[in-house]
Amino acid sequence: MKLKVVLEPSDDGGFTVYVPSLPGCISEGDTKEQALANIKEAIELYLEPVDDDLTFSPDTEITEIAI
């Protein structure tokens, strides 16, 4: 999966990076490389399903798709 990210210099030094297509998915780093590594981790956590939040009826079908 490929996502566009926005990388900006931070007012406090370092860089802020966020993913426009994933609201609230934002991270920082002291260098561009660190900020990009941190946003990769943030994306993984953002997209990780939380089983506790899922409640389904007995008739629900769950399927995975590739995008």
C-alpha cells in the first residue's frame, strides 16, 4: 500500500509528518528520515484493527481485501 504523506519543518525544530487520507495520523522526528520512520509506525498502528472495538451480529461476514 502506498500513501502520500506531508512532511513539514516543525516550529520547534525537526519535522512534522501527517497522512491526509488518515485523519489524525501524525508524527514527528528530529530528521526527515526519523519522521518518515515514525509515520510508518503510526500508519501501522492507525490501520491495526482493535478487536475490543468490534461488535458483530451472528450473521456478519468478515472478509479481507487487498488495496
